[in-house]
Amino acid sequence: MKLDKFDIEILKVLQRDATVSMAELSQHVGLSHTPCWRRVKRMETDGVITNRVTLLDAKKLNLGVSVFIYVTLKNHDGNSLTSFENAVQDIDEIVECHTTSGDKDYLLKVIVRSIEEYEHLLKSTLTNLPLVDHLSSTFALKQVKNTTELPLNNGAVN
């Protein structure tokens, strides 16, 4: 999909604040209301804009423990991978799941209230995921950077 400078600017503004009114958005990017609205709708239809969400502060919600878990599966056939990927969808504490290259199959990001809560999740749920052979957990000590904004300044889209 071809995006021009107006589309990129619209995306930058919406990444920072999805609640911005169409009037404010159109004024910020230098377009009138209707063309701006049409561009937003086109990018939604084309799947460039997938969701509009509210970001929450995990610490203020007493969810201050982030755990990164490397997962190795016993089997690597299509059904095994699909079975594992479907199972992680139902676990709320898993907020990200990525397939990875190298000797590990997946990287999970888990957010919980405490180390004790993670231990319970590990023993009761994670070790029982389909075809899990090995789990390796790393606890985040401090979050240095966290953003949902994609780097649109780098010519990533043209």
C-alpha cells in the first residue's frame, strides 16, 4: 500500500492519541475534515489501522512483574505449532507471543502481579501448554523504554 506524507502524519498523530477528534486531526495534518476522514477510513479498510485502544499503566494496576519466557517445543510440525499458538491465545497473562529464529521456538511476554503469581501460572498452566519441552524465564528488572509507536520517520512505508 502506498502512503503519502499526509497518511504518515495522520498515523503519527493517531499513534500518540487515538482519541483525537477528526477536526483536530485534520487541522494538525493540514487537510480539511472530509479528505482526512476518508484517508483514515481507507487505512482502516486496508488494515493499516487495526485497532484503537486505551493503554494502561501496569504498575498502577498492581501488575508490575514482566517475565520473558523462551519456549522450546518437543515437535515442530504444523499441527504442533498451531496447537501451541492456539493455546496461548486463552491465557490472559501472556500479552505477547512471537515465533523466533535459532534454538528457541517462541518468546512469550507475561505480565503478573508477583513472582508468586508467576510461579503458580508456570506450574499450573505454562508447563501444561501443548508439546512444551523446555521453558526458560527471565524477569525484567526495570523497563527502560516502552512504546507502541511504530517508527514511521525511517522511510518504513512508501
